[in-house]
Amino acid sequence: MSSVGLFEQVDPELEARVRAGLDEVEARMTAFISSDVPFLVEAAQHLIRAGGKRFRPMLVLVAAEFGDRSAAAVVPAAVGVELTHLASLYHDDVMDEADLRRGADSANVRWDNTVAILTGDFLFAQASKVIADLGPEAVRIQAHTFARLVEGQVRETVGPREGQELLDHYLRVVADKTGALISTAAHYGALLAGASDRHVEVLTEFGERIGTVFQLSDDVIDVTSDATGKTPGTDLREGVPTLPVLIARRSTDPADTRLLSLLDSDLTDETLLAEALKLLRAHPAIAESRAVVSQHADAARALLAELPEGPARDALAGLCDLVVHRTA
């Protein structure tokens, strides 16, 4: 079930409003990608046409339900957030040397790394143009978010500081690379709809926490699912530490010797990668990872107690469950 589909069970009117809002976001994104260079437009629209969950613009729209949901700035903010996210995907695929994104060839495979990087830069610029029309505070938030996205990628690239626990380091990377933009989505929706200061704070923190859940859930899916639209084991292949891998590495069980050896090997070899995936899928680290995901989701859900009762709060609570249990 999609996140928007969940809302229909909570409140059909909320579901209809969010779907209508997302349709408008989709139309505006496509229309906004314009350039005198047709090739750049084609490359920039590549991932837009591939679709996606649109989780971030959806969160903008739901957060706006705690204020004036019809405020003129809400949909443009959702567009700006999603363009920023799409831009980061082009860069991520270069960093990860990914072959697939949303079931289609990644831009770096369809064209090359240079095209992917420049297209990501172009989309960041387009997102900034959208956000600039929303006022100085929106621009400040965007700049802070962009800095965190870069910091998270650099943290991941350089690794933990001496003496820093690996999982603590990884959770900080996740907070910056994923939590930051999802937090900004909720922040924009509440702020630009004129929600109270306290509700803006709560929704911003909720976005940060549910963003962490979203990525940790992705970590499990990357190992366990073959139906994600991405190449299974992408992070494993590139040696990127993720939640199941970090937990598995703690093992002192002699039965895990082969798995631990594989995790230290060159997993760009497809045969070794397949073996590592098979062993990791059967490892207790998967159940432990799911427990960690649930704990973070519970922390996000607890924040919602400060929000007024109603369909929007119920939808966000349901979203916590959906992110935990999703399989793609």
C-alpha cells in the first residue's frame, strides 16, 4: 500500500486533498524544468518520469493540514523539496555507481557521470529558484538542509572519527543524508501554512525521526527485497555500511566467519555478492535491524501526542507503521 493509499482508510477527504496536491506538484515539476538546452531538459526529466513515492512532497501537504492547507506557498514548497531530492539522487547514483533507479537505468548509466552530476546541479538550481519565491526564511532552511546533505555524504565518505562507535556514526550520516530533507518537508508544510510555533517544531522533529526510519527501513529492503526498482545489494556492493551490515559485523559466532569474510571482500564480483546477500538475508541481523527500525518509529509516533487530534495526526501515525512494514 502506498502512503497516500493509507490515508483513504483514515479519512477519504484527506486522501483526496493529498492526491490532488500531489497531482499539482507533479504538473508543476514537469513544467518548471525548462532550459534552452533540450538535452538538459531530457536528462532532468528522466527521474521525474520514472515516478517514485513522492514521500517528501506528501509530507509537506500533510503537515500543512495543521495550518491553512490552502496557503499559496504550500505546493511550491513541495515542488522545491522534491526537486532537491531528485537532484541528490543523480549525485548519489554517481557516488554509488548504481545501475538502476526506480526501475529505470540511472542517469550515469544511460549517459555518463558528467551528465548525471551536471543534471543534479541543474535540479538543485531549479529547486533554489522555487524556494527563493517563498521568502528569506524558506531560503535559510533550504541552505541549511543543503549543507546537511553534503555533510552527511562527506561523513559517509571519510568514515567515523577515531574512537567513534560505528553505528552512532552511521545514524548521524542517516540523519543528515535522509532525515534532513524529510524534516524540511514537514517544516515547510507547517511553517508556510501558518501552524503554531510549537506545532512547527513538533512536525519538524517528526520529519527528522521518520526520515531516519525511512532510511533504516531502506537498508533492510536493500538486502531482503528484489522488487525495489533498484539493484539489490547496491550498498553492499559498494562497501557502504548499513544497519544490517553493522549489526552482523558485531557477531562473534564462528558460523558467521564466511559472511564476515565476504563483507570484507570485493563485492563487485556478482557471485560473491549473491552469496553475501543469501547469508545476510538468513542472519539474525535482519530481525535485529527491523527491531531498531520499530524503535525509531515508536519515537517518531510519540511526538504526535502534542498535535491536535484529527485525520492528519492519524495519517502520520499510520505512516509510522507503513514505513516500518514496507517491502519496497
